[in-house]
Amino acid sequence: MTNVPFITVEGPIGVGKTSLAKALSSHFQFHLLKEIVDENPFLNKFYDDIDEWSFQTEMFFLCNRYKQLSDIQRHYIDNQKPVAADYHIFKNLIFAKRTLQPEEYKKYLEIYRILTADMPKPNVVVYLHASLDTLLKRIEMRGRNFEKNMSPLYLEQLAADYDEFIFHFEQTHPEIPVIRINGDDTDFVHNQQDLTAILKQVEESLPKRSTTHERT
């Protein structure tokens, strides 16, 4: 694992990953990596009929995230340039396991393992979680058309899947600190004290190197 700061913000749909990643990028002057969502041509169909369109949707995301992270490794991390991201490719397994049929997931997992074998791993994970009510409110506020048909049950299951995955991640990657943030109690967008507290936790968890040099 590299000692170049690579912060990943993760959590279920609507929890505020991009907003926090932007704040981290701005504060530490790290490169911002934003996930590609709107360009997925299958999303509208996916939320209308998950069983029919899940494999196409998940494969599109996998290929795009693989390309993004390959570029990030080559142009930034390998050149000692820190990164703050609003996702990491491990999220693909959370979504794929929830939406794909067993045989499809088996094929998907084989492809995933091949593509991600040499992917850079984050050295800090910020895990945002929130109640279903909070997630639904935030999704409604941002008003993405393709999310209007999202089932609350799907979102609730997804949030539970994230909790399970992050717990497992902590057990299998004890060397990577995971900072848990409760989105119900924390408003880092409108409350500067909340944001300051998160920034302090992240700074204390960054790899032990001169952050001053990294911000130039």
C-alpha cells in the first residue's frame, strides 16, 4: 500500500460522499476524483427493472471505475500526488452482490478480480452512513431523474450491505483506518464545526509524512 495520501469517501446512495470528498480535496489541496454516474446509459432502465438491467449497469460502472483508477494511479499516486475520492472500486462488489443473480455474480467477480488485482488501495476510508429517512430526503433534494424510481427497500438493503461490507473491510484490512461518520447527526455541509471535526480525524489518520509538502 502506498504512503501517498489516498482518501476514499464511501457510503450508500445520497449520503453525501461527493460533498465531503470535495471538502477534503479543497482543505488538503489533494486531487479530487469523482465517480462517473450520469453517463451510465443503463441507469434509468436499471431502476425500472433491476433484474433485467443489473448486469449491464454493473459492468459499465466496473469498466469506467477501472479506467478512472488506472489513470489516477498513473498520473497522480505514482507521481506522489495525493488524491481524495468520492468512491472506491470495492463498492462494485456491494452493488453487484445485491443486484446480480448468483451465476451472473460469479462471472462478474472473476472479471472484477482480474481488473482490480493491481489497483491502488486507499490508506484512509471515510465511511458515511445514515438512516433511510435521511438518505431519501437527500436523494429527493438533489433531484436526479434516474433516481426517482428507486425503491426505498432497495436503498434500505443497500445501506445494510454497506454496514456489513465495511465491518468486514475493517477486519480484513486493519492497516487501513476507517473513519465512521453518522450522517443523521453530522451536517458537514452547513455546519463548519462538524466539518472541522471530520477534517481533524482525517488529518490524524493520514500516512505519516509531511502534509505541508503535499499541499504545494
